Amino acid sequence: TAKRVEMVDDLIDNGLMARKGREADLAKEPIFQARLDEHEKVRLINLRRDQLVDRLAPSAEEIRAYYKENRDKIAIPESRKIQMVVLKTREEAEAVKAKIDKGEITIFEAARDYSIDPNAKKTLGEIGWVTKGSGFPKLDKLAFSLKKEVLGGPVESPAGWHLVKVLDQRDAQLDDIADKKTYKKVRRMMIHARLDEYTRKLRKESFPVEIYQETLNRILQQEVAAPEAAKETAASHE
């Protein structure tokens, strides 16, 4: 109850202040008019966009068809953060793995001291995030079958024999249109694309717009130069 009374008091106070502002002709002030115009523009844009969203919203069949056609661009494959030691031969790889398994050396030390990867001394074998299907087939199969923090291999690639550890992993995303999150995402993408096409059509057919690149570049240069000029002016007065 007290909260409601407080809210009513605020409404009354604000209403009285607004009334006195109008009586003082503050509504005619340029800054007020500018903000009023901006508010009106934003409100009109939002109302018009809401209308268009209802009109341009795709059907369920269109969403599924769009996803099927563009799945490779939308779906985010599973990815894993990998650490790797690369050796010349299988025998060397097995020997190094045995040292790691026995606790004689860490995988960081193995990468630093034994890996033939030219960046290993700097990265200590950490190669970052890789996506499923992006590497050599045998290496990819190993990397995406391992559990976190388990050392796997050796497995061969054209680069040598690899020992692999998964440091972290991210599950695949947006890979099934039956998933609500994926469905909503694709729907939003289609609506945004249709809104963009609507405004492009307006610019092309109803309200032709031409951008003068030289003028735009000059304005941008002036904006970049303005802060520097202000600094120089301030420095000269110190």
C-alpha cells in the first residue's frame, strides 16, 4: 500500500511540474522541441516495425525450408579446445605418451621438449578451439571422441604422429530446427532479412538516396581531427 501511495505521489508531482513547465513556455525551447521530435521519430519507427513484423513474419513451412537450405550457415558445430604434441614417428609418440602417463613429464613439457610443431615452444601445444570436421579425418575423429583431460593417441596425419588432449568443449548449437531456440533464431533472422529488403526497396523505388562518398569522407576526417584540435587548444592555454 505504501508503495502505491508513493507511486501516486510521484505521478502527481511530475504532472504538476510538467504543467508549470508549459506555463513557463518551456515547451517552445529548441532543446525540448528537438527531443520531442526525436522521441516522435523513434516511436513511429517502432510502431511501423511492429506492423511490418506481423506482416512479414514467415510461416512455419517457410522457416523449416529456409533452415534446410541454409543450415550450414546457421548451425554452429561442436568445438573443442585442444592441446597437442606432434612427433615424427609412432614409436616416439608412444614413448612420450608413456612418460606423460607415468607422471614423469607434463604434456606442456612434452610439447616444449619433443614436439616437432614449430610453434610448440611458444604455445606449449595449445592450439585453441577447433570445430568438428575441420581437421584431418583420423585426427578429427580422435579429438572429438576423447573425454576432457584424457590423453589420446598416437594418431597419424600428414604432419606427424599426434598425442591429443581435450581441455574444454562446446556443444553444437542451432543444429536442429525442432529445437525451440533454433526455430526462434531462424524466425528472427528471416524477419530481419525481410525488413532489410523492405528498406532497400524503399530506397530504390520510393525514396532514392545517393551517398556522396567524398563529402562523407571529409566529414569523418573533420570528426577525427576535432578531438586532436581541442587537445592542442587546451595545451596552448596551460
